[in-house]
Amino acid sequence: MYLRIALTALLLSTASAGADFVYRTTDGPWTVGGGKTRCEAMNRPPEEVNFAPINVMFISEDEKRDPKVTIVFWPGALPEKVDKLQFKIFQGGDPKVFEVAAEAGDPKWYNVSTTEPLPTELLRLIEGGGRIINMEVGVSGSDARTVFSMNAIDRAVSSLHTCVSAMESSRKP
């Protein structure tokens, strides 16, 4: 997983797109890019992730258009067993809470990825992100938590969909 994170950050930070790179854009803190099989949105600039690949959110999408989320936590934050990520969306008032099946990657790299599609209501909130103040993501049943600003998340998700369309177009003869 760490290799995927490092390669994604390297790809997204590359100024000139290679033959396998079909899309790249930035909007606020988000960088979105992808190749021929997958597109990813990352909530921090690639150069920061290259330097310190922690406290990062990746939203990835392939041709099935089922977004998956990977969270890279701080060192030592994860428990031994991880089976769900908990998303708390803050819009003022009580947060909306969603749990999604997930699994940890290599323990030394502090990452957890969803293993099933995100709930429809969570996707709807993210895609209409203008009302989201921030999102806390944690591992269910543990104290492992991190908070992300959701500034420009709606535009990042829109760019992610555009990236997937570009990826699909790049495969046509």
C-alpha cells in the first residue's frame, strides 16, 4: 500500500503527463489524477505527501464508478484489528455518522481502505460538499481518528468523475 501511496503522490506531482497518465488537476488542497485503470483524489499537495505520507485521504474510482476511500493515519494510531471506518460529517449541529467495511494495509504504513461501496447518503453529502465543514474519520471501536477539511470536496469529486471519463475515453480506439 505504501508503494501505491508513494506512486500516486509521484504521479500527481509530475508536471508532464506520461503515456499512461490521462488526467491531472488541482483545486484548493485537492489533487486529482489518474491513468488507464484508476483515478485518485488526494486531499494534500503531492509534495507534502512525498515528504510525510500521513494524515492523508485518498478517494479512488475505477470504471465501475464505486468510490473507495483510503485514510493514512498517524504512526501508532491503528489498533491490531480493523474492520470498519467511521465517517462523521460535520455541517453544524449533530454530526451524521456512517460506518463502512474496511481493512488495514501493512501495519507499518498506518493505512485503512474501505472494502465496500460508500453509502449513498455519504456520497450525496460529499458530492454536494459545500455544506460540509469537516469530516472526522476513525476506526470503529478505537481511538484512531483524524479530521479533514472538506474545502472543495464537491469539486474534487466532480474532477474525479471527469478523470474516470477521460480514462474510459483513452481506451477507445
